[in-house]
Amino acid sequence: MHRIKRRNSKTIKYMVFPCIFCRVRGDLVSNINHEYIQSYLYGVIPPSQGILKELEEYAEQNNVPIVTPDVAGLIAVLVKTGRVKRILEVGTAIGYSSILMGTHMQSYAGKDFSIITIEKNEESAELAKQNIKKAGMEDNIKVLTGDASELLASVEGSFDMIFVDAAKGQYMDFMEQSIGKLKLGGLFVCDNVLFRGMVAERSLLKRRKITIVKRLRKFLEFISKCEELQTTIIPMGDGVSISCKLKEVSFNEKA
Ligand SMILES: C[S@@+](CC[C@H](N)C(=O)[O-])C[C@H]1O[C@@H](n2cnc3c(N)ncnc32)[C@H](O)[C@@H]1O
């Protein structure tokens, strides 16, 4: 067994694995990347500052899953490359990823950016609102409290990017309900799509996760084959999918 302590609770959660997964040198972190690769990358990524650092510490101490540092870096690149200004997020938790995306948008858009983020856990949503206020982004980031599968249909506006980081078994539903709100050329980004390697490797599959894994596989197959999307799946963190919307997506025959 191997245990590695990291600054982020999402990572810590997946750190302990039997040696059966050891290959080359060290174990597979999150069953997706080798520990030595992840250790190296985490050593290269500059540490966060200010409120983001505080939230990382809070997340670690309170077992709140937030995006891992490598995924945070990917999101930063996507946001800045696309000069993204309007984001719809599913899965706020304590507001870490919202504030992260807001911080990057602020760097080129000043106050001219907006995020709508949805969180079903009331306590988390309240905490996120407090953190967003502390970050001075309360005019730009709106937290909607409730189940995204019920709220998404009523969200108004057009978005440059949609970031999904919530119930993994519902990614297809979240997509069906939100992709029409993504502008052409916009990005549909999902975290945790490889789900601790279970999506790719049968021997890792836990019985109670079978339904989630089947749904994730169906989702990944859909976004990969869909001609209206250009998709890539990256084995980073717990797996990230990025789909660029080329045309309006029709679900009728495919879903
Ligand atoms: C991984 S955490 C989000 C982390 C956050 N994106 C970050 O990196 O800072 C997932 C969150 O999604 C929320 N969630 C799960 N299913 C949801 C749903 N159907 N609607 C809204 N929120 C949901 C959970 O309560 C949890 O707080």
C-alpha cells in the first residue's frame, strides 16, 4: 500500500492503493497517473495564494473534494485561451473552482465576467456564498442552491464555457439540459470522467459504483462520437473531458 499526502483532499482520497497497480516506479495515483509523474507536476505547479490557498487548506482539513492542482492549471489555460467571460458551473462545493475561474477571468476582463454555479447541498452553497463574498466576487458569481437536474432548464443566458464537477452518474443529463446554452465554439468541460480508473479497467470496478461507471462510459462514448462536438479525454487528475461545441447538438437518436 502507498500513502502520499497532498494539499488537496480530492487527491488525498485516492492516494492509497494496493501494490498490484504498481508499475515502472511507484504506484498509480488515482489509478490514472503514476505517482512520480504527479509528484513532479505538483512540485512544478506554483502554490496558490490568498483565498485560493485558504480554501485548499480548508478542503484538505474538511475532506471537501475540489479540483486538483493540475486540473486547476488546465482550467486556467482554457479560460484564458478562450478569453472566457461567461461560465455555467455544476457542482460548487465551497466555491473554490468558481473563485479560481473568476480570478483568471478578472485578469483580462476586470469586472466584466459572470459565473452561475449550482450546488445542491445547502450548507456548502452557503459557505460558497461567504467565500465568494470574501473574494470580492459576489457581484459576478451567482450561486443557485438546488439540484442541477431541476435548475438547469431555468438558467438563462448563453455561456462561453460549462464546467461540470458534480454527480458523475448524471453527466449525460446535465449535458442534455445545458449544451443548448453553450455558444458555438464554447467548451463543455467535465471533471472525474475516468472515476479512479474504474471507467477504463474492470478489475478496479467496485460493485456499488457499477451504475455510475456505466453511465460515465455511455457519456464518454457519446461525446467522443458526437459529430457536433470535438472532444478529447485527458488522463489528468481523475480524468477530464473537454468538448468544443461545433454545431447545435441533437440527442434524439444518440442518447
Ligand atoms: C467535487 S464537488 C465540486 C468541487 C468544486 N467544483 C471545486 O472544485 O471547488 C461536487 C459538488 O457537487 C455537488 N452536487 C452533486 N450532485 C449535484 C447535483 N445534482 N446538483 C447540484 N450539485 C450537485 C455536491 O454536493 C458537491 O458539493
